[in-house]
Amino acid sequence: MALATTGHAEQEILAVRRADGESRTLAASLPRLMLEARRIAANVTHGLHGRRRAGSGENFWQYRRFVSGEPSQNVDWRRSARDDHLYVRELEWEAAHTVWLWPDRSASMAFASKTARDSKLERALIVTFALAELLVAGGERVGVPGLMNPTSSNNVIDKMAQAMLHDTATRASLPPSFVPSALAEIVVLSDFWSPIGEIRTMLAGLSASGAHGTLVQVVDPAEESFPYSGRIEFVEPEGGGMITAGRAEKWAADYVARVALHRDQIRDETGKLDWLFSTHTTSRSAAELLLFLHAGMMVNKGSERASVKVGRGA
């Protein structure tokens, strides 16, 4: 029992040291990542976008037939004079909704091979910060599950960085369980090397309310092609497991097949929910991923508008 107690105490000490080291490393790199995120966000063309729903706003959306019982001041008499019916001028709903962003900050994300521009963690943070900047500029609210409440503050990047620096919780690969609103959008950036069962459970919880989301698998080039040969020792960064390959090049075909299967399983799960799934390699441009995510949200807005019109005519 004494040995077990001593071992547990040593594990706690190691955990504290590791957490302190990770915080110091993150603190040192955050200014550069924040600057890069702002630079990329500034280069992406964007404008204020409404939510494409009728409601309180300033932009014209559509005319609709006047309904008996409505106040007569709602009638647009100029438009109605051109027809035999009375029409109401509807404005676009511009109320901010919430976008939840989750950058995976677990130990496996620190990996970076020689051909990568950034580590997986650095790339996930750069894109998260830049996307938050774009969304807030477009009138949206941005939050980080379990870490930062939704905000539309102009210094959203600073708020996110401070929240991460002061986060003492275990850095999980997947977002914590929570129930977003039906109109919320969720973006999860992770290497998604978690078991498919855990990913399935996460998706079930996040989509239960009807929220829409996007999963982006951020990977290093070496994780794509498995460019190893000879005797290689592989270390699992989160569980601490270790395995030695006598001739690593013989593992390449099986590895690539397993990765393809895992991605197909994730794609099947997201497809059932009408969520998006994509992969991003850190040797590519961060701006490319940012544009993809921003464009995806524009498509979602168009889909929401269509669903509102269908509901109105039913």
C-alpha cells in the first residue's frame, strides 16, 4: 500500500510538472499564433451577413401576403398598389447566434514533423482564433465549450487566449458534453485519433438539439503518408504506451488502410446528421482551411433560409 501511495503521489507530481510545462510553452507561443491569426483573418474577404430569417433588422428580405388581424401599419402600400392583394415588407433577422469552437489541445496535437509548417496544435489555434475574429466581425457570438462563454467582444482572440492560459482542466481530445441551442453551430478541430465510439457519442450529444456542425481532422504530413523505415520506436503521447517496429516500412500499407477506414467511419457518422467532415494537413495553408470553414457557414445560412421559406408556405 505504501508503494502504491508513493507511486500515486509521484504521478500527481509528474502531472503538475507536465501541465506547468505545457502552460509555459503555450504562453510563449500564443503571441505569435494570435498575430498570425489576425493576419490571416484580415486577408479573408468577408462582410456582415444576416441570418436570412424574418425578424427585427434593417435589411429587406421579402414581401409576403398580409394576414387578416395584423396591424394595418404593417402593410406596404406602395407594393400593394401594384397588385390585388395586400403585402407586408419583411426585414431580415440579424440577431447574433452562437458558434462554438473547439480546438483540441491534448498532448497528441503537439506533434510536428520536419515537413510541417506548424504543429497540429498551433494550426488548430491559429484557425480557431482567425475564425473567431471573422465571426465576431460578422455579428456572431463565439464560445469555447467548457472554457469560455459566448461573446461578441472585439477582442475575442485575447479572451480565448487568456481562458486557455488559465485552464487547469485535463486537456481532452473531444469537447465536453453540453447541449447547444438548435440554431448554434459547432466547429471541432482535432486529429480525431479517438476511438470511433467516443466520436459517435460526442456527435450524438452535440446534435441532439438540432445544432449543425463541422469536424476538421488536423493531421501532420507524416500521419498521412507514414514515411518511416527501419527500427522505429513509437510513443503514444497521451496514454504513454510504446511500441517498437523492427521494419517500419512494412507497416505503411496497413497504417494507410486503417486511417482510411477510420475516416470513412467518421464520414458516415457525420453524414447521418448532415454535418460536414474534412481533413486538413499542416503542410497546407491555414488560410485555405479558414476559407473552407467560413464558406461552409455561408452554405448553412442559405439552407436555414430555405427551411424557413418551406415552413412558411406549408
